[in-house]
Amino acid sequence: MKSYRKPRVLELVVIAAVSLPIIALASASLPPTAALASPEWVTVTDRSLEIVADSPLDLGALTPAADDRPLLIKGDRFVQSGNPATLNCASLAPGFSPTAGSGFPDHEAADRYALQLRRHGYNLVRFHYVDALLMQGAKRDFAVDPEQLDRFQYFVAALSRNGISWLLDVMSSPNAAIGNVGPHRWARKLGMNWRVFVEPAAFAHWQRWANWLLTTPNPYTRQSLAHDPGTLGLILVNEPSLDYRSFVAGGGARAPFLPGLADGFAAWQNAHFPGAHTLPPPASVGQAGPDMARFQAWLTYLQRDATRRMTFTVRNAGYAGSVTSFDNWPMLNQVPLRQNLDFIDMHGYAQNENPGPNGAFTAPSSLATGGRYLQVIGSTRVFGKPFTVSEHGDFFPSPRRFESGLLVPVFAAIQGWDAVCQHADGPIMLAYDGVGVRKDGIHTDSVGLDPVRRVGETLTALIRLRREIAPAPGALILQPDEGALLRAPPLATVGADTGMLGWLVRIGIGPARPAGAPAVSVPLADTAPGAAQSALTGFQGRLIDQLMAQKAISADMAREARAGRWHSPDGTVTLDMPGLRINVVTRFTAATAGNAISQPLALGPLTVVASDAPGIVAASALDGKALGESGRILLMMVSDAHNSGMEIDQAARRVVHAGGLPVTLRRMQAELRLTTRANTRWQLAPLHLDGSPVTTQAVQDDDGKVTVSLDTRTPDGGATTFYLLSIRREVEL
């Protein structure tokens, strides 16, 4: 649901920082009155962001070693050497490269970047807008820049050496491989990503590009992308849905369908509905009624046919792996398009494009809606097929974006998704140096420069790679009926009554069902708001009753859900919607996200005694032992981050000035208590953002109760979000 755009001048939230005296965190407890009336912003003084080998932030040991055996589909999972693959994905969108211009990194930077991806805990990347990056400056069609091609091919080899596979967009750019696009590759959007479905010349263009991209030999790997085992899957065209493209081009539900989409509609009706009245095409994307239902059937025919021919093209190019498409626009009438794909991929965001006109932005709480955007994403999953999310995000400058840092990995784990990938110009960065496109500060998608989202990505890597949360054993199967889906309101999605059940059971589209899963089935069309059954009082309650009767959920889970408190089946996750909080307690990790904490919050062996700002507080064992027994624990804490010099009109919630580097952190303080080994000497080290220690101090142990005071302001005057709590005799810093 998001396409890359040439960005505006930044996209930040700011509450003008008021410099206040430093308030020391009391060693006993942090009283609620310690919360600052006006936030204090602390400057991040670190420059290097390259994680130091074997530091607490080096997660490379959690990812599998390089393997030349391909990832294949077995049942509903991606597997490697017969075993289900555990995947953690990073998005490589335009501008990720640490080079002076948008493009792929040079060889030296590629080696560093690939190694850093591994150390950050990624073993999968998504290549996005490769066509635009390779065609920079081209004056003729298909005139690929040789330097960018060499860099791309070397980078692919560097990823392979680090055990990292990739998803590849065959076509991302609306300009495809057309030459003489000016003044840059992001201008003159020529609509090739929808014209491929209705114009033979555009389809032929796609075919030529796909053949070249997949069959060109890579001198560094000695094989083409079609034959490289690192190619996990192909996204044939990024976000191509004809409904979506019309909606975007025309600015909303009243938009007319794009020109040319109705060509052939009358002849198709005569062939498929002989003797029936020939219906005109609908006047707009949001129009309902029989005209729309038949037109949706026509669009489905067009898009299915083109996808079949695209798949034939990549097979002829020698690619035997997995393909997908239609990775956004999760409306019910789009479900038929995805039924025959090898795997399902989807995109979704916590809010719309942000900020909007004149710097206006929104700051919704995802906790308040139970992660509604994740529910909508998940409702497109088809049982029996792997499921990936190659774009998700909670936009900067929302001060509530920290919530998704815990919501995403948790919901994905309960659902058993194969991979999640936060959309990012750069998921990681090598330094705060301003070098490269959109590296002058935090932007909407610059995850690597945003300490808030880097904490979320670290938690995601730990939770996913160690499989800390079990998938729900039960399932809710949404049974599709193509005719009913095409007659559904054009913009209808699965409703929140149904989506919230994703915290209790896996949700997916039938007719297949998870093997051995206790399940309940419901017609998919009935789950939309306003559908006949959904409109009846107690629709969600009846589904909960049915799930309980089938032993898909327990009576305790059902009772709590009715009160707005949702518990995962394995007991590791509690979502308290009224309290705007999510808590996670696994064998290795204890974490919470929500508002400031004024009363002690017990999370297994960890207690958050108090905190003075909304945010994430987490502890995760790094030595393979349970959290209460571990001697090496990574602590994480973050609230919000801005650019220096940001200004905002709070009344209108509008960015007045974007600001720039250096990044600043909202100061946050918390007191934690860990129940652990008795009579043990402990130490606490705030960490630089590369994982190296700032300083080390002894920590009091009171008969197995270790109390630590955290402050995002470090003793040297800098700022951090990471700390190492360790046993002194076992870890020397």
C-alpha cells in the first residue's frame, strides 16, 4: 500500500525541546512525579553505527551459516535442507546505500554493509526498485548503467557470503526500464506497473526486462539470479493491483478507473455472459452494485492472465523458485487474484502516507486498535502457502511508533508468518555522517537512523530467530466464494471483530486448513463490516464461543478477550487494549510497550518498578540461558527520537521545520529489578550504538534481587537505547 516516492524535505515530528536540568534516577524507585512535564532531548553523539564483533548487539550467531542449498516451499513453509527456515528480513529500498548518490554501494561498502546486515540479525533482504537504480541516467530503454550493475552483482555475492537470501522485485518502478526519464528516475511516473496488464507493448517491455535481469551472468557468483540459490522468491510486479493504481492516481474512492482498463470489457461480457445485458464500466473505484461486480470479474481475468504469462516468462528464463504478486490492497475483491500464487506477500502500515500536505501528520496508537493494520495484513494469508510481509511500518514522526517495535514480531509469531520486513530506505546505516540520499536526519522510512525503530528491529531479530513465541495451535478459516467476494463493497476488508481474533488463533483463507489445527470456518464475505452476519450483535462473541467449543482457545483466553485483554495461547503475550499496553514474557525475553509506568509491572523474573515516559522497556538473555538464570543480558529502552532543530505546531500537529543531524533521543529513565542468582557480582554498561561499552559500573545484588537504574542519557553526555547487564567474573568489558 506504499510506493516509493521522491521525498519531501523531512517528515518529522517535533515538540520543541525545552532544556531542563538533569534529574538523577533514584536508586530506590522512580516516583511518578519524576516524569518530565516537557520532554528533554539528548543528543546522540555516536558516529559509527557498525556493530562491533562479539558485542552484545552482534546477533550474527543467531542466523544460519551460508548455505548453497536453495530455500524451497514445502507445504505452507519455506524450508532449507528439509527444515523450516527462520527468516528475518531487511528492506533495501532506494537510498539505502552509504554512497554519495542513490545507488548500490561500492565494493568496500558492500562488504561492510552485508556483514552488518548479518550482525543485525538479518538473513533475508528484499531488493526494491532495482530497475530504477540500474537505469540511473539512462537515455535509452534498457541502457543499464554498467557501474551500478557491477555494484549490484558484487553486493549480491557479498550477501551470499554472509548467508543472506533475497526477495527480488522484477519490476518496482512505474518507469520500468524506459530511458530518458527526467529529471530523475522518480519523476515522469509512466504507469508501467499497471499498463503491463492491458497493453501488449508494456507486457513485452516487462518480459524483456525480466529475461535480462534473471539471465545475466553474475561474474562474482558465476551464476544468474534465476539459478542462484539465494533467490528466495520473485515479486513479479510490486503493488500492481488495478483497483489500487486507479485509487492512487485519482486520489480516492471517487477516482475513475485508469484509461484502457475497460477496453475489451464489452467483448469479454459477450463471451462470458451470452445473451445477458452488456453492463457499462463503473464510474469510480468506490462504486458498488452489479456493474462493479462484473467489472471486478473482468479485472480479475486480466490480472490472472498476465500473471500466468509472467510466470511462464520467468520459468523460461530458468527460474524454478517461488513467485508472487499483488502484494498490497488487501480488499476482499482482491482475494481471487492471490489464490494461485506460490506464496502470499502483503504490505501494510499503521497510518497513511505521513506527513501529509503542509507537514501534517498523525500519531495513532496501534495498541488502541490491537494492531489493526497487522490484522488487515494477516487476513490476506492463504492457508497452505507461505506468507511474507515485505513492507510494514509505523511512520516517523509518530511518537507512538515504538509500539509496533513489539507488536509486529509478536503478532507475526502468533500467526506463524514466514518473514516480516519493515519498509526502509536503509534498515541499517554504517554511520551518522549524512552521506547518501536522505541521510541528513530521520525521515519517514530511514529506519537505520531512527533509534526507536532500531530497538524494535533488534527485538524482532531476537524473538523471531530464537522462535521465542509459538504459533497459535488453533485456526479461523475464512472460506472464500469468488462470486460473493467480487460482489463485496469495493473497499471492504476483514472487519476488526474478526481481525482481533488473530491474537488467539491463526487466521487465513481456505479451503486448506493447518494440519491438525482445531479450527472454525466462516464465510470470508461475512467478515466485512456491514456484512449480514457481521452486522448482527455479538458476531465476535459467537466466533469466540465456537473457537472455545472446538478447543482452539481456552475458556480463560475467551473470558479475557471479552474484557479487551488478549492472551496468546502459549501464555507469552498479553495485550491490554484498555490499558494501552502489551507485555511479553518468554524464556529469554521480558518486554513491555505502552505509557509511562507508575506502579511496579511484573514480567516474569523482571519487574519494571517505574518509568517516566511512554516507550519500550525490555531485557533479553544473550547466553542461551533463561532470563532469570542468564549472566549476560541485553537491556533496551526507548521512547522517541527527533532531529536536531525540529519544530512542530502542536495545535495543528504539523511539522514546521524538519531539522537534521545529529539525532536526539527523548530522555527516558526507568528502574528495573531482576530476580536472578544470589550472591553474584553484577555490572551494568550503557552501550554505544555500535555495541561497545560507554562505561561500566557495579550493580547492587540483594540476595538475588538486582536493581538497575537506566537512563537514555549516558554518563559521557551522549545518548543510548542499549545496556549490558552482566556477571562481572564472567564478562570483562
